[in-house]
Amino acid sequence: MAYEVIARKWRPQIFDEVVGQEAITRTLRNAVEQERLHHAYLFTGARGVGKTTTARILAKALNCRTGVTVTPCGVCASCTEIAAGGSLDVIEIDAASHTGVDNIRDVVINSVGIAPARDRYKVFIVDEVHQLSGAAFNALLKTLEEPPSRVVFVLATTELHKVPDTIASRCQLFEFKTIPLTKIQAKLGEIATSMKVDITPAALAAVARAGEGSMRDAQSALDQVIAFSGERIDMPDVATALGIVGDETLYDAIDAISTSDAPAALRQAAKLAEAGHDLRSFTRSLMRTVRNLLVTRAIGYDPELVDAAEADAERVVDLASRFTEAELVRLFSLLTALEQDIRHSADPRFQLEIGLVRMAELPRLRPLDEIIDRLTKLEARLTGESGAVAPSAPARPVASPPPVAPRAAPPAPKRAPAATAPRGAAAPAIPSPAPPRSVADEGPPEPPPFFDDEPPSDFEPAPPRSPSPPRTRSAAKSTAPTAPPVATEPLDGDAAVREIRARLEAQNKMMLLTAFDAATSVAVDGGRLVLSFDAVTAVHGRTAELSKALIESIARDVVGRTVRLAVVVGAADASTAAGAAPSAATQAALEDPAVQGLLEAFQGQLIRVDPPEGESET
Ligand SMILES: Nc1ncnc2c1ncn2[C@@H]1O[C@H](COP(=O)(O)OP(=O)(O)O)[C@@H](O)[C@H]1O
Ligand SMILES: [Mg+2]
Ligand SMILES: [Zn+2]
């Protein structure tokens, strides 16, 4: 006998067999028992959750030979014809293929007045009703407004918002839910047992999960896996048959993130992409994993709540212990954004790579006591500094990293400890290819831990008040061989800006030109190119930051020396004068050691400068 697909073979035949829609089936049962029926029902919900199934059961309940009953016999002519979808009095229309007004006229309007041929009720089941044309809706509406007796409409749709209100308001609405994983899993288990298929719990869970709340999709996935591996099914079979990523891979990815191992994360992305995996579904699986970790972190490992294979419990507990709850929440929201980005991207692989690296490089959140500790030290240092030249360094050995959050297994940082970076070395003349950093950052690519020894030379007290002449920084004096020849006649600020814009245009960098246009001011000020934005245009500031390296290299060519890009996002009124450098207050703030210290200690960003009370800006 030919293989009958599971979804068809296992279509529920009575209300009690419909899984996960208990509220709906109870209401319908009551209606049938009391024969208090609506003329029209509107079933909405995702695909494969039981809409058509329930509609057919309702039709059988009304038309079974044994009488109107909540338990149709299933063997009489009416029941069998309805179950097969071919009854004279129960008419199924797929609106997706009958979109024309004529079809609705022919099939519905013209036959609606004719009494049932054999059964008690005429039932019209219109699937994907939102696909009807406007004219067809109007025709349907007329019928719904004056429904003949003994006619019941069941309209079904996956997209409720596309059904006109005029139609929806005349129907009793039932919202079918996606089916809980545990219920799908139980159903699949029952099916597997009856088919004498031996499937491990982890594999069963993975198949159920593949349905994403749709029973039909889960059942089709089971068909697929059985076709692939026969009667013994293990997790690797499922992964291969369904093209899903095994849990091991997910845990490895989290492992890489927890140890800030960006290269490992990148290797994983490459492996997944090359194996042809659906990267979006991988991202979703990663979300599930992070959610499991969060649950474990919050309330301990609970097999009821954590959706993971029993055998992986230890691994889950270990991974969970490496993060704080706040970090896991942040990972989750990054993954949510990543999933969106992948959905809309022509190059999902790039998105995944960037996303994974971003997560791996996520500065770990510091526990509050550590923050207070840092602030105290910062305060101490500043007071010491104002005292005089006396070195105010706290007596912590250079190499020891700041205390890290009390984690079960503190991951060893994979990046070279910053303290090993040569002190006082000139910053490279070539703009660092590092990811965009905080706007006010002027330090070398890998700044040393802020508190661990004497302040870097950048932290000389700022000159009185601005507008200050550009400070000469070691970076600007760089004599690295890659530095371009110094222009003999340095361009003045405005001319330089004009030239930078011209080059951006020549290179067709329209996004960046737009960002320049959106800036409230653009100024070349010694070694700095300052782009100011207000709250409204701040988004363009980010565009500029993302292309920091490019902008800096163009500016360097134009000005003839190393130029650092500074993106300043200020209050809307902070910098109105066109061509002005950042406002005096902003400039002063950026040069204030206390502010610099805060920015660096928290990897922060200068958003706005409010002038002290009583002072007004000029
Ligand atoms: N709630 C459910 N309980 C049990 N099986 C279901 C359920 N929903 C869907 N199925 C399975 O999926 C198949 C298709 O369901 P169907 O009712 O046609 O979904 P739809 O909501 O798309 O109309 C059914 O034959 C059945 O095997
Ligand atoms: Mg359907
Ligand atoms: Zn019957």
C-alpha cells in the first residue's frame, strides 16, 4: 500500500482529538449540543494548527446520520464524505484558487438558497478567505447579511488583518493558537510508536521543534526524517534530514561568545554557511539556547522549563554560569535584531558573521560593586592629579586585569591583555580597522586598562577653556612610513571640508555624503574632523562612525596628516553656527580628564553637554 502522509492519516476526526485548541472545541461542542449555531465562523491562526480540521469536524457534527452530535460516527456516508472533502452539502472552497467573483457566485451565492441535498445543514468552508477579491467579498457579504437558515459558513484565514471588517464583524471569531511544543512532541511520539519507529527523545524534540507550532509542519518533518533514516532515528539523522543545526553546534557558538573568541565564532559561521544551513533558523535556535540559559540562570536547571536534551543538562548549566542575566538578555536582543537583519539581507552569511563577532566582543557588563570601585579610584586619581604632578596611580600591578564578575568559570580573555601594548607608542597613522569605537575615543587602538597604572599621556590637564588650538598628539606626529607626505600648504578648515566632500562624491559614497549633509556642523580642526549631529540626525552620526576608517583615510589624504574622526551628538541647539567646531562646552567636556576617564571606564559615548547653570554658550 502506498505510504499515506502522516498529516492526512492522523487528521483528527472528533473534537477531542484536536490538540491545543481546547477553548475553541469546547465552545463549538456546546453550540452543537444546544444547537445554537452562528451563521458564520471565522477561524484564524497559523497554518497547520487545525482550522480546516475543526471546520470539517463541525460539519460532521451537524450532518452525521446519527443526528446532530458532538461525537460524529465517522462511518456514515455523510461523515466519510466530509472527511474526504467531497460532500454535496459540505462545500470547501479554496479562496486562493477561487479568487474571482464568479466563482464565489457560482459556488456559494447560487447554491446557498438551495436546501441541503441530503444533510441537515449546508456548510461552506472557505479556506484562505482573505484571498478573495473585493467583488467576491461583496458578494459574500450580501449572503452573510441575510443568511438562509440551515446554512453555516466557516471562513478560515492565516491573515486576519486582510479580512474586511464588514465580513469579520458578522462572524464569530475563533483564534487558533500555535500548538505548544510539548503537545506536538507528545503527538509525534504517539504517531512514532504506532508506526513502530524508534526515535530518541532528543530527536523527537528536534522534529517537534521544526514545526514551529504547526502540527502539520511537524508531522511533515517526521515524514521526512522517516523517509531519510527508516525506523531508527537519532539526533544526527534529524539534523541531516531537516538541515537543522545540532545542539552541539549551538553550544559551541555560545561557548565562543562567552570566551570572546570571535575567530571561533567566525569559523562556525563559515561552516554553517558552507554546509548550506538555513542561517535564520540557526539564529532562532541560538535564541532558544540563550533563552534556556537565561531560565537556568534565573531559577536553576529545570527540565520542565528548559528545552534541551537531558544529556546536555551539565553543558547548559556550565554555559549559563558564564553570563549574568543581564548579559543573556542583551544577547537575546542582539539575536532578535540579527534574525531580522538576516531575513532582509541578500547576504545572510555576512549578517551572521557580523552578528556573532558583535556578540563575542560585547563588553561584558560589570557588576555594580566593580563599577563603584572604578568610580572611587577615578575620583581618587582626579583629586590626586589636581594636587600636582604626583603620580596618583593605585598600587595595582600592571598586568593584573580588573576583577571580573564572580563567575563560576571566568573565561580567559582571548584578546591580548591590553597592558602588554607598548606604552606611549605612537598610534598607527593608518586608521585602525577596529570596529567603531566611542565617539570621544582618541586613544590607541587597544587602550590600557584605565586604572592599572599611570594615566596615559593623553590625560594631561586640559588647557583652560576652549576654543583651544588643536592639541598636538603623538598620533598626529607619527612618522610611520605609511604616512602620506605632509602637504606643503595645509588647507584651511573649510577648504578641507569641501575637498573631503568632493572625494566622497567622487567615490560615490552617497550614504556618507548624506551624513555630512545632515550634520549640524562639519569642521576640520587640526588633527580632528568633527561631525556634529543633533538628536534628530544622530542616526547619520552612526553611519559616519561605521565608515570611520574610510573617512579618516580620505581626510588624511586631504589634510596631509593623521586625522581622527570625532562624531559628536549634542543637543539640538548645541551647535547651530555652520562650520563651527563642536561647541566650546562639548570641546571642553571632551578634553576634561574626568569625562575622558568616564568615557573610557565605561566605553561610553558623549551624547550631550549641558552648560553649567549661569553660563551661556557663545
Ligand atoms: N490542533 C491539531 N491537533 C492535531 N492535529 C492537527 C492539529 N492541527 C493540525 N493538525 C494536523 O495537521 C493537518 C493539517 O491541519 P489543518 O486543520 O488542515 O490545518 P490548517 O489550520 O492549516 O487548516 C491535519 O491533518 C492534522 O494531521
Ligand atoms: Mg486549512
Ligand atoms: Zn456519521
